[in-house]
Amino acid sequence: MANKKFKINVFDAVVVAVVIIVIIAAYAFMNRGGDTVVATKKLRYKIEITEKPVGFSELIEVGDRITDNIKNYHMGTVVAIETEPYKDIFEDYENGRYAEGETTELETVVLTLEADVTETESSLIVGGNYVVKAGKEIAVKGEGYAGTGHVISIER
């Protein structure tokens, strides 16, 4: 075969430029800075565990370590325990409306947890893993008990 001389034309230059731009954009995207760490401090927040049998709160003690039941992340240590009757909404057939009522067979347990958190611009992180957000649905476990509920308040 005859020797062909390679010539660069405008199309080749455009393709090379586009490839370089894609590589730079991918590198910038992969190595962009995350949240800036602001501070590490103590945080207290309350979680509500619902629809538990009466007496469930007696299994929980102040000082218990609470863990996320799905990913096994440490959530904090119990510093206070409150118990309320379980309230549910039911249909009142006589009056044709919905009403709230209490049941004597179930209870709602409100736990106040304390944890060391890292505060970033967008979140509060317990132990480097568990993100605390008000209203978040949770599944928790302790030594000999487990339950589900929500984060109901955060005290800064």
C-alpha cells in the first residue's frame, strides 16, 4: 500500500476538542466539593414510636443506645422517655364523621435522644452516617425491643 500522509482537518479538531471538554466536565463533576463541615456538637431530638402494646415503654431505659433497624447506624442515647395513649382516627357512623379516639391496648412512646452530630450546610449527621431530619420515618431498635415511627422534633 502506498504511504498516506495524515492531515488534520477542522472536523478532527472539533472532535478532539469535544472529547477534551467531556473529560474535563466529568472530572469536575466527580471531584466537586461536598457539604462544608460547620461544627460538631451535641443534639437532642425526639422520636415517636407508635402502635406498641401497653408496657412496651418499660423495656426502654435511660442510657440505652438506639440504632437504626435498617442500616444499623447509631442514632443516639436515650435521655428521656414519655408515654402517651395511642390515638387513632376512626369513623363515627352515628354522626357521619371521622373522630380521634384513644385505645387502652396500645401506647405511643416518645424518646428523647442525645447524640454527637456533625452539622453541615444541609443536614445533621449522627456518627458520620445517620441523617436526622424532622418528619423522617424511622425504624429503631434497642436491646430487646424494636419499633417504627417518626422524628417529631429537633432541639438545637
